[in-house]
Amino acid sequence: MRRAILIVGLLWGLDVSAQSLIQMGTWRTHYSYTEARLVEQVGDKIFASYLNGLIYYDLEDGSLNKLSKVDGLSDVSVTAMRFDSATERLVLGYDNGNVDWIDDSGITNNRLLLESDLVEEKRINDISFYEGEINLATSLGLLVLEPESGLIRSSYRNLGQMGGVLAVYGSVVFDGQMYLATPEGILTGSLTNGDNLQDFNNWDRNEDEAVHGKDVLSITLYNDHVYAATENTLYVLGDHWGVVPQAVSGLTFSKIRGFEEGLVVVSDQGIYRVNAQQEWVGVMDAKDQPRDGLLAKSGAVWTADGLLGLSEYSGDITKRFVPSGPCTNDTYALTYSEDAVLAFPNLDVSHSPYNNAEGYSEFLDGYWGDVEPGEIMDMTNITDVTSQGEETYVASFGGGLLDWSTGVRYDETNSPLSADAAGNVLVTGLAWDAEDNLWIANQSAYPLLKRAVDGSFDSYNFGIVATDYPTDLMVDAYDQLWMPLESGLLVVDTETVGSRYFSRSNSSLPSNVIHDLALTASQEMWVATDNGLAYFPYIYDVTMSSQVEVVLPTLDGAALFEDKVVYSIAIDGGNRKWVGTANGAWLMDANTNDVVVNYTQENSPLPSNVVLDIAIHDETGEVFFATERGMVSFRSDATVAGYSHESVDIYPNPVLPDFVGMVGFRGLASDALLKITTVSGRLVREIQGYGGAASWDIRDYTGRRVDSGVYLVFSTAAQGEETFVGKVAVIK
């Protein structure tokens, strides 16, 4: 019987407290590590690749570590990873042709193929090495990269039978011959007789061999023989290409790899180990999604799996290595609640369910925890979670409403909630009013329900048709419900249940497709649409006012984000607007008069320019970005604040000589002004706070890093009454 052990790793081996808070102005990743793609051994470390980066397990100290764009990788989506023991270099190839390699000197990036004018697909399928050079098997042929100069020494392209583009899936060099695995079979070229291999006519296509014309997916060396695999046949080269007998019939192969200890065969029915006598031994079965495997010098088998992540199989013990992260990279919605950030992975931008078996994830005190469907009565497609006192409710797009505190699940059988034709109860949002009534958005003929404190239900219809079903729900300080519909926006007074409908035809809304809402501290309601932004400057008694103003913010004379899809908007403690678009994340100043910064995949660790949702941790100012390829966060210099200073924290303090970054201040009064002086009273710098936070780059007003010493910090509230005095030590 195989025994499984789950090992959850710490980031860079640090403890929980070190993870819970990052420095101002820095980033961190929040990726899922269950879908591993590739695995490779580098000395005493085992590396695994994922959609957005790598992890490695240190066999000596037992630490589990992450590598991503935050740590210096140039890109996301590694499609090839190989270690060259001769040069001690780990080489990474990406799906867009980008290349990184990691060695003792750090991370080196080569963008030659990525930035070339070639119009063909540039995906790197596999990597091999020969005489210190890097052979890149790509979608457009084989490229030989000389790492010292960073140049392409040889380019074997257009190798198809008629000189057309031919993808290369892998390559090996053996006994003076280069072998290429391609969709047209195995191509063989001599490296010793002076043939011009850039000419497709000079490649031997093995026309009289069993591999001729076959779609060869993988090729490797093992035991001084060349092995190759098609989808259903394993071949070995002796005097001729022959078929390796299979111990298990009906296998579908995806990859083979040769090691001193044996041949690894990855198939749809599991991973197998084949020895020199061509005996097959099963390593892992097919209940999971095996994608890669290696035989370690210890005799253990390490696998990269699409469901289990990185695993080690040694005897009857299986170990899984999973860093802290959300349950999936497919997060569509984020929310901040009670010091935690919740990530919901269950709908796409058009509010269609993924129908996955995931629950949702919660980030608290620096760690991610998953709420599995089994913990919430097998509910999936979770759209919202809300708590009030001792009560917690969970909304499901299909499973109705769960009162988690009592374990009672509400659907069409025991409440006014309605099901669709397929029997799904589609709940899209939850909100509490000032009287502790729970309001529920349900995609049905009665789209809004109220569950009163006494447990009774009421349902309401506003003449909404199926095309106007609610997609979310929010409550403002005046107890008005804001309900984005599939077409337009409905506002409902919770006391009178009076309503008002806004659309492009009866207001200044730039579009009827609404993706997000955000409320400022001064109760302005901002609306993100697929045609830019709008906001309601005065929202008191919206349902009864004779005229309600809808404003289109402008920048340089044009409507802000006009003709651009805005997926998300969030307001930080300094009233600045964080905006998520298909062109990255934007930070606008409090008045939306200036762009503070535009973070993109090219200039930041964002894994994608499509930012689906944004949530801000009120206490720390950390901004979380859910993109179509995973989640990252950035520690901003703004937090939610009150009128007075509360438990002001200055960090790091002292500032050590090797520190690079910003000194952060939090717990300040709202929008405080900070004056930093020497102990003798000389003014060094003035800093404007945002909300309850501020940051200092350790430089004076001339831009010079300050000298060693103790500096005084005088903070004054915006009203000029509340003050705070602190100290920060700088060691240069």
C-alpha cells in the first residue's frame, strides 16, 4: 500500500511572519502549484515548472522555494526545461520563444528569437545540449544557441519535404549524427561530413525505416541507444529502427526521457520505468495527469502532474510538494473581508461557470487556505461569501445558498429561490443591510430576495427579463442595493424596495455591460463597463431623486478608458483608483486627473495584461490582481485610515546598509503630512501620506541617500490637529 505525504512549503524557507507582510513597493506571487508541467534535477535540487514559474525542492535542507518574474525570470509559461551538467546551466524555453538560463552568476535572458521578425509560432518544445551549445527544438525548426555570445550559431528551418516550415519536437546527438523528432518522422543529419544541414535536402528522412512519416513526439538517449515515441509506439535504433515491446497495451505516449537509471515513459495510463532489458515497471497510475518524470540518482522517481503538482515516488511512499497558493490560477473574482482576501475561481468574465470541482481560497496572515466543496456541502461555482456576527453565508452559481453556521442549504425546495430549466439555483451576490437582513441576488424571475433576521424570506420582481439577470450585489452607506444586470444597473432601496434602473439610453452610463462596482469613502459609486468608467457623485436617495447625475471622468479631454473594456476597479485608502483592463493595471490619482502608473506584463511581474479583478487589503495596502493567467500582488503606499494615528508602525527599522526599497509607515491619520528631520531639526524630506500609509525612499530632497543616523518623523493629520512623532535609524 502506497502512503502519501503532503509537504506544503514556505517561500524561500522563511517563517509565517516574514510572509505575512512584504515591503512597500514590492511584489509577490499568488499562484497555484497543483498543475506541474516539467521536472528536472539540478544537483541536490529538484525543479518543477508551472504556468507562471518554477519551484525547487532542496534535497539537503528540505526547503521548498519559488522562482517567478518577481525573482528575475523574464517571462511566464515555460514549455521546455533542461539542465546541462557540463556547464551547470539550467535552461528554460518559453511558449513565445523567450529563453532564460540559470547558473552561478544568476539569471540570463536571451530574447533573440522572441524579438525576431519571424512570423511563425516560436514555441520552444524541447532543449538539448551539444559541445556547450544549446539546441532549441521549436515550432519553426531547430536553432543552435551559443550562450557565451548569445547568438544563434545555426538555424535549421524549413525542413519540410518541400522546404516548408516543419516543427521540431526534440533533438539528440549520438555518434556524430543529429536526430530530430518531427511530425514527418525522424530526420537524421551528419555533423561530421560537412553537409549543409540548413538545406532540407541534406537530411535523411529514414524512408525505409519504421519511423518514416510518423508523427514523432519525443526523442531521447538511453543506454547508448536512441529512443523515439509516437502517440502509440515506442521505437529504438539499433541497426535499424525497431519497435520496443509494450508490457501494457493501449498506451498513449506523450514523452520519453533517458537517464542512467532507466528510461522514463510518460503515458495516459501513468508513468513507466523501462530498463535496459526493456522490462516495464509502473511508477504512478493514470488517475491523475502525468506530464513529465525523472529518475533521480537516489532511485526515486519524481513526477510533474497536472493535478498533483510535484511528487516523489520512493518505494511505497509518495510525497507531494505544494507551496502555499490558491486552488487554481483561474481566479475571476476577489474580495477583501475581515483581514482576508478571498479568491473565487468559478465564473468567467461573461459570468458563465467553469463547472469545476473547486471551492474557493482564502489568503490570511501570509498563507493561502482552500475551502473544499466537502466543507460547504459539496457546493461548487462559489460566487460570494459573507459574514455578519456568528452567521456566514455562501452563494453558489448552481447550488443556491448555504447558511454555513447551521449547515442549512437553501434552494427552490425550501425557499423562494428559483432554479433554471436545468435545476440550477443561480445565486450571484450577497449583501447585508443596516438591519442585519441578508439580500440575495438570484438569476430568476424574482432576482432579489431578502432573508430577514427572523429567518423569513421575501422575493421581489422589478419587471426584469431573462436578459437582465443580476450578476452581482453591493450595498452602500444609505442602505441602497446596487445590482449590476446583464444589461444595465438596478438600484434598490432596502427600506421601501423602491428601485431605479440605469442604462445607456436613460443616463450617461457609457455601456450597459457592467463588470464591477467600487464605493469610495465619501460614497461615490464608480462603475466599470466595457466602454470605460463612470461614477455617481451623489448617491443619497437614488431611487427617489428627480435627477441622478452620472459623470464620465476625463483625461486630456477624452472620457477615461473610452472604447476600452474595464474589468475591475478598486479604491485605495488615498481615494486613488486602481483599474483593471485588457492593457494591464492602472493607478489613477484621487481626482483621476493623472495616471500614476500603468503596470503591464512587460514592466512588472503581472503574468498577463488582462486584469480581471482587483482587491485591496485595507490594513496593509497590498493590492491583489487576478489576471487570466494567475494572481500577483503589490504593496502600495496607501491604507484605509481614521482621523487619528493608531499604533503607528515604521519598517524596516533600523534600515541596514544592504536594504533596497522603501521605508513604510502605517497606522497614520488619514492623508497625513510627514516631515523627516535630523535630530538637530534640519528638514530632510516632506512626504504626503495616502490614507493611513506613506513611504520614504531613504533619500533627502536632493535625491541623495541619507547618511547614517537617527531621523525624527513628525506626522500631522490633514486637519492639522492630530500629531505623531517617531524615529527611524539608518545605517549606511
